[in-house]
Amino acid sequence: MVAEREGYDLVVLGSGAAGFAAAIRATELGAGVALVESATVGGTCVNTGCIPSKAMLAPADLLFRAGHHPFPGIATRADGVDLPALSAARADLVERLRRERYLEVADGHGFGVLHGRARFEDASTIAIGGRRLSAGALVVATGASPLLPPIEGLAEAAPLTTTTALELTELPAELVVIGTGPSGLEMGQLLLHLGSRVTFLESEPRIAPAEEPETSDALRGALEDAGATVMTGVAITRVSREGGRRALTVEHDGWERTIGTDQVLVAAGRRPNSEDLEPTRAGIAVDARGALWVDGALRTTNPRVWAAGDVTGHPQLVYLAAREGALAASNALLGRAETLDLRALPRVIFTSPTAAAAGLTAAQAEEQGIACDSRVLPMSAVPRAIVNRDTRGFVKLVAEVGTGRILGASVVAE
């Protein structure tokens, strides 16, 4: 028996920031919308990313500061952590925000959420179990998931990811973090501040390799001052597990060594969630990582399908995903080809101290053939930082030679 076909003006796949923004914009335009979700409503940010991680970072930082403040004459103490209670508070917050920011918002805008695993049946039809949805246009916003690099024995060692690390109810005595992008630095420092002995491993010559060298130096200094071990230029050749212990064989500075640990946290990137959709059945091109190819207006190689957020391979930032979702819906329903200007896109690493930046680094400007000049102000020259007894960090501006046009800015500070 052939399933009945249901028609909509717009079908949105994925209920994270990009998908919800697309559905909201479509309803504002008077369109009939179907929002499809295969897992938990809300996507990465509210369920496993921004919200739960920041809900853990704040108390971990408070605990660490209680035992490490710089002010004479003030007595404080850190009496340890009840990780199950902390985790339960995080889960309660996530549940409340998922209800208030997603489920109630959907009800308020008059669209429901269809649950099920979707796949393309043809260029304009989505199959969800026994249902078939057709639409004048579709927006794919299925996000991305943690990626395990192809290291011998890693999967068998059952490592933590940035998702599962938030669910810990017992603090590991020792932890190795693979990858020092924003998620690796944030989650590694979180567990460091809670009391784990943490080793960071990075294959590039410096941590936070996408940022300015001054950012890398400042964050490395903060981690090492707090007791972490940081190793860069590392090649991990294999991982093994025996009982509750893991062992990583690494090559570093021309030597092979073994690092023992209780847990391994992998923060080595994320893979777009596209494979289950079978996008090629709809004529949608994908790259080697599975990211959907889109033009500047977020249209895929199928003229009836747009994509937004992490599934496109664009910077994985929740505010960018939401903006792209709304734009994709507008372009799809109004026949427009509007684009986004991302030259000043901001980004933040929520460590302590915090790192923030916008625009180009000096190296990126030079790669684009732009002659630039940079100025750096260390926090040791800022009176407020001196008074606060925390002079970690700097402010850096990158400007075009001749015009003085600001190309980028980076800040590390508390």
C-alpha cells in the first residue's frame, strides 16, 4: 500500500536553532510548515551543547576560584563537588529551556513537530516511516554530531565526547583531551576545575590553532597554571583499554611514549548529519565530510532544497545557524537570493579567561593578500586588570595598511 502524500509549503528537517528559525520565519510569512525531528527537540545547543556546557562551566569556575583567588586577607575554601547533584541541576535546566524556548514556541507559532527519521524519496518528497511529505520547498537543518578520528583502537576504548562528558556522575581522576578547539578547551578546563588531572593533546603546533598566536599562548598559560599538561604537535597512533584504564600511544618531539588515563575525551570536530537523509537521491551534492553544498543564498544543488546551520559545514555557531535558518526560509518562500556577510562574524571560547574574536586573524588577512598591521595591548597595561590581580590576556587589532580599516579583533580577558 502506498502511503498518502501530505503537502506543505515548506518542510524543515531538524528542530535545532536553524530548523526552528526556518519554521518560525515560514509561519510569519503565512506558509504551511512541517517540522521534522528524528531525536530530541531543540538540537545541539539546548540539549548537548551551549546550554548544558555553560551550566556546568559556571559552577566549575566558581569552585576553582574559591580555592585559587589572588586577594590577601580573604579566606575562602572549596569543599569539593557533588557531581550527581550538579548534573541533575543541568538536566533540569535543559528540560525547562527546551520546553520554554522550543516546544512552547512551536505551539505559539502554530506548527507542530513530526517525529521520525526522514530520508529523501525523490527531489521533492520526504519519507518518514509510512508517511510521505511533499513541499514546494525544503530546508535541511539536521546539524552535526561528534566525530571520532580514525585512530587505531579509539572507538573500542569507549571515549567520551563533548556530549557524553556532560553526563558524567563520577569525576575521572585523570583525563586526556584530544583536540583543543573551543569544545575541547571548554570541556577540558571544566573537568580540570572540578578536580581532574587533565592532559590536552593537539596535533597542530599550538592550541586553539584557528585563533591568533597570542590567544593560544594566553590560554595555554592559563591551563598550565591551573595544573594541566598541554602537548602540541602530537600524533596519536593508537588507543587501548584494559579494565577502567586507557592508554594512548603518541609520537611527540621525535619520541614515542604512552600516556595512561582513566578517561579520554574526544573533541576533534563534528560531522554533518546528512547520511541517513540520502541526499543524493534528491540530487543534492555533498562534500567528503557529508556537508551539503550550498551557494551564498543557502540553496543546494537541488533548486527546491535549501540548507542551514551545521549540516552545511559552515562555522558551528548557534547564532549563525539561527540566522541562516530564517534566511533559508525567506529565500525559499519568497524566491529571493539574499546572502549573509560573515566578514565580522564573532566567536567565543568560554574558558577562563575567555577568548573572543571577530573578523580575520593577521595570518588570514595575509593569506587573502591583504597587507595588514597589528597592535597588541597586554592586560598587564590595563589598570582594571591590575586592580583585579588578573592580568592574563590581551587585546589585538588587525588593520589594513594604508586605510586603517579594522579587519579583525581578538581579546583574551576576564
